Amino acid sequence: MTTSGITPGFFYAPALCLLWLTKHAVGLTLLSAPGSVTAADGGSVTVPCQYDQQFRENTKYWCKGIFYEFCSIVAKTPRNRENNRSSIRDDKEAGVFTVTMTSLRKSDQDIYWCVIATEGRNVHTRVSLLVSPAVTTTTANTPTSSSPTQDEIRWWAPLRWILFISMLCCLVTAHVIAWRIKTARKLQQHHQFQHQH
């Protein structure tokens, strides 16, 4: 169904773009971690999960599984579960909780999640762990390019609202243009009708 030649996609596209951009920007500012880490079989790995200061007192945990909704908790704050090979430490001042896994096995190779428990939907980000037969051990002790620092997180906070407002303006402009086109066509049809009579 169309309205004066304007397809529904004309309205939906800006709205969907706005929704995706806002969700992406907000998620990036709340929690970040290395997208992937590699460690040797029998070695250890440390993964930092950087979070916004509003989550200082929230429970954090490290979860294993391809799909977040079905992942199994490996370690959790404030107290670790009974697991001799995995631990989690929360540095509230720095805004980062750190997960350490030791005596790695090939079976540990999987998808993991840094998770912050909230009253609504939990905040989470994905980390891929690769266990290689190499002798060296890789420790992800600093954020990678996909894991912004605390300064970058603070920088993203105002930017996300700028992006939100910009996309909102685009959406409003699209509606105004559609309304003007519709009005112009109605006036054109009205003039044609008068000429015919």
C-alpha cells in the first residue's frame, strides 16, 4: 500500500537506521571487551571487561556459550563460583572487571560473554577464546581497538546523543518532505478537477 506514491519504506528506513545507530552507540559505551583472545593449551588468559561507572555496584559475570541467552555462568561477582581454573575480579574505581582462566584446555575454546546484571535486560558483549597448541601464552591485559578505554567511553556518551538527534532530524525531515509531496499532489489534482469543470 502506498500514499500518494510514497512507499512505507520511505518512513521506515530512517526509523530503522535511527534504532540501529542508537542501540549500537549505547551498547558500545556501556560495556566493551576484546572481540577475541588467543592463549596456549595449558596456559592462561586474562580478559578485561570495561564498563560505564553507572554499573559500579552491579553484579558481573563471565558466561560460556555460543548464544548469550543459553550461556552457562563460569565466574561471578562478588563471589566466584567453585571453579579452580576461572576467577573474576572487579575494580570499581577503574570501571573494569577482569576474568582470568588458567590451565586452559582445548575444550575451553568457545564463545564467552562479559555480562553485567541489570534490572532490565542485562548488558553483555561477546569474546571469542581460541586455545592454540603454541607454547607462548597471550594475555589480553589491555583493551584492543574494539574495546575503548574509559576516556573513549566518556567521549562516546555525548556523541551518542548527537547521533540520536541527527537521525531524529532526518526522520522528521523525511516526514515533512512526504507531507509536502502529498499536499502538492492534492493541490494539483484539485486544479485539474477545476479546469475540467
